[in-house]
Amino acid sequence: MKSTTDSLTHNGRRKKYGVFEDLLRKKRDALRQKLNYRLDDVTIQLEPNDEGDMAARNFAKDLAVATIERERRELAEIEAALERMTRGEYGLCETCQNPIREARLHALPWARFCIQCADRSVNRAAD
């Protein structure tokens, strides 16, 4: 059971990050619309006239699929950020539990890590 202090902290965090919640919800809704629109781009409607036409259509289809995958990952990150808000964990680094700076959240509202932990993660991946 949460204490009164925990409840106040959770409510204070929600109020503090309310602007980010609105932003995330709008971004989520826009991405959902884009994904639905892009899925239409991936379907083949007509047979190509020649190899050049087929190559152009394949390129366009590959580009659309790559864009859809990127947008799906972004949508998953946004939904995870909204879930963290519900749990009162938004704005806290998942690694060190320190607050994520608001400037970072303005740049990347679904950020899961503070800049220091994100840098360490990127450096480990590069090694």
C-alpha cells in the first residue's frame, strides 16, 4: 500500500509532467494515423510495366517498410513513457533512478535514460 507521501509525490510528478503527457498523447495519435496511412503504401496495387517500374516500386515499398518500423518503435517508446507516467516513474532514469533533465525530456519526451546513462549505453554498444 502506498503511503500518503508516495501518493503526493506521484501526484506532484503527474502535475509536473502533464505537459509531456499531452505532448506524448498527441504524438501517439499522430503516429497511429501515419502508420495506418503508410500501411496502404506497402500494398501492391498494379503489376509493374517493366523492370525499371518494378525497381522503383520496390524501392518505394522498402522505404515505406523501413519508415513503418521506425515509427512502430517510436510508438512503442511513447506508449511505454505513458505507462511510466501512470506508475509515477516518468522522468526517472531506468538505470540510475536519477531525474532526467527537463531539457532532455523536451527534446525526447519518451526518454528512458538520463544523458549520462544513455551515453554509457551507446559507448558500450560501440565497443
